[in-house]
Amino acid sequence: MAGDTRERLVRVARDLIHDSSFAQVSVEDICKEAGVHRGSLYHFFPSKERLGLAVLDANWAMMSALLDEAFGAEAPPLERIDRFVRGFGGMIVLMRERMGSTPDCPIGGLSAELSGHSAEMRAHATRILDAWAAHFSGAVREAQARGEVDTRLDPEETALRILAYLQGTALLARTYDRPELVEHARGGVRALLGTSL
């Protein structure tokens, strides 16, 4: 029962945050939507910020599954990056269908908001973004070894550029309410790698 309440709070908070922002969603909004008293929320989370980190972790679990599916495939490294970008775009499209408007990236938007609260939260968000970027840098290294990507590119810097490009594209998709912008981001990612589709 307690686990169900905690999961419900995280799920409700996630939906409300994705529909607006962490700053705009109040503890009262979350409790009302989850059908719990304020004390129940604070039983599981000592602060709204801690609940925000739990939402970020839940979003990371979802993103990790997408990354594992794309990068765990037996495919050349550039194709694995393409697969992830298609999957990421598909996820944004599905979220738009469920929510009625294009959401922010489940990791990027919330990471940016939480990072402003404390050094601990910034470090937490940074660990997640580093783990995400590591998938790209590994694929870049492998593509360099295969002669598919210029060896002068720094894999870590290139991975951060890819991540920044995808985050910027997700921001534009939300602003214009055009999730297909993320689905079509493969060409831009390939340009960052100095290759074409």
C-alpha cells in the first residue's frame, strides 16, 4: 500500500510537471490529484525538490530503457545513434498524443529546473546527463575506429553537442507544438558527426 502511494505521487507529479513545469506545480496540486493528504507526501518525500528528483529518476528509467534498446542492438554505431533519435522522437510524439500538447524532454527540462535549487540536485542531474552522453561518446569512438567518423572529433565533446542539439530540438518542438521536429533530428545529429544519412 505504501509503495502504491509513493508510486502514485511520482506518477501524478510527473504528469503535472510535464504538462507545465516543476515551478508551476504546487504540493497542493500534487496531493489533490493523487488523492492524498499533504502529510502522506512528506512521509515519502521531505520536500517538493526530493519528489522532483524521484520524478527525474523515473524519467531516467524510461530514457535508459530507450537507450538500452537503441544502443544494445547489433548494429553499426551510427545506426544505433539513429535508432535512438527515432525512438526519442517517437516517445515525444506518444507523450503529445497522451497529453494533448508537446512536452519538454523528460530529462532536459526537469534537470534544468532542479539544477537551480542546490548543488546536490545539480550533481544528480549531471550524473544522469553524463550517463546519457556516454552512450553517444562510446558510439562515436567505435565509429572512429571503423573509419566512419573523423578521428579529430573529441568523442566526449561531440556527445555533449549531440545532447545539446537534441535538447534544443525538443525545446523547439514544445514551443511550436511540433513533435515531429524531434523525429526528424537525425540529419542534424549526423551533421554534427560530419556524416550524412
